[in-house]
Amino acid sequence: MSKGTNKASNALNELRDMDELANGDSPIHRLHPLVKFLVTIAYIYFVVSFSKYDITGLFIMLIYPVLIFSIANIKVSTCFYKLRLVLPLVLMVGIFNPIFEGRAGVVSMITLMMKGTFSLMASFIMVATTPIDGLCAALRKIHVPSILVTLLLLTYRYIGVLVREVAIMTDAYKLRAPKQKGIAINAWGSFLGQLLLRSMDKASELYNSMQLRAFKGEFFYASQRGLNCLDVIYLVACIGGFVAARFINLTETLGGLFV
């Protein structure tokens, strides 16, 4: 098997792994998708709202993702492995702060890194415990435009098709240039052009299939249950905890209890 095919297979395997995580069974998985979406948005909002010099106050927000990972039976290491390509970019945020702000810049740099990492962890929790259909249905319940929701759903479902096309084209190119490493720069234009044409053909076939199944511009998601008591308790408890962590320095308060 070629190197390109291996990369494509690894990408497809990771997508399947995410689907398996999202279809797991735990108290977090069984929560209503809309509740998990709202909690994630609230968590990111409160994390971002901390002062860029408030490390101790922000640190307490780590409790939420670590606790939810434990309840959902998902290893924290799995989160960091899946986000290994994004985390370095997040960690680079504020990397020049020490140059412009001196010692205070070191604090602000660490705080920005923590904010980015915590936000990614919360987003991963939502995606890893919620099937894409459930997440899209939740977005429609809060009136996110159907075209955006449909685009999200189709992109997630059929990105594997695009990866396969790239693998096929890469293998074909290597057969014509077996001694060449990678794709030559002068072939990038034609390669991307062929990929675009093949993608348009696949998209046309897909759309024709959708029309044969009575697609009218919006998917009809499977009917979902309404919110129950546990959903409401989880929503209120999480947001209440975020508010307390934001406006009360729980780190100093808890530390003072043991002094």
C-alpha cells in the first residue's frame, strides 16, 4: 500500500473512531444534544471572559473538562491525540507577549494558551459525545440556518469521499513518476483542477441520489425526545458552576479553607 493511501486510511480511521466515541453509552452521551451544545458555548464564553492575567481564576475551569471526560469514559490523552494538529497553533497564541510586555507578558501568554486549550477540550467533549445528526438537529432547534447545518452535515459525512479521491489521484501520480517524492510544484494546478472536477462529479451523483429520496433543501432528522429533568439539572448546574468560577475566585477560597 502506498504512503498516500496509508495517510488516507489513517484519516478515515480517525473519522470512524470519532463516530464510535460519539455513539458510546455514558450519562454524558445520553444527555440531550441541545443541552451539551449550550453548555459548551457557555463554557467557552466564560473561559474567554477571564482577564489575561488571571491564571489562578482560570485554572479552576479545568475541573469541567476533566470531570466530564471521566464521566463519559473518554481518556484525556485521546482528546490531545485527536487535536494534535490544532493544539500547536493554539499554543502559539500570545507567544510574542513576553517580548512586548516583559514579565506580565509571560502571564498573559500562559493564560491565552490555557484559554485556547480549555476551549478545544470542551468542544472535543461535545463532538465526542454527540452524533453529528443529533448535533445538527440541535442547531436547527435554535434556528441556525438550514443551509449551514446541511453544509456541516454533508461535509462531515462525505469528507471521507474526498480523502479517497485524493488517495486515488496520488497513487496514479506516483505510478507515472515512481522515483519522485511528493507532487511536483508544476503539477499542483492540474492536480487540484482534476480533484475539483472529480469532486463536482461525485457531488452531482450525490445530489441526484438525494433528490430521488425527496430531498427538498433540508434534512428531516429523526425525532428527538424533549428535555428531561436530568438535562435541565445538568444545564443549570454547569452554567451555575461557570458563573461561580468566573465571579468568585474559587482557587483562593478553597485554599483559604485549608490554611
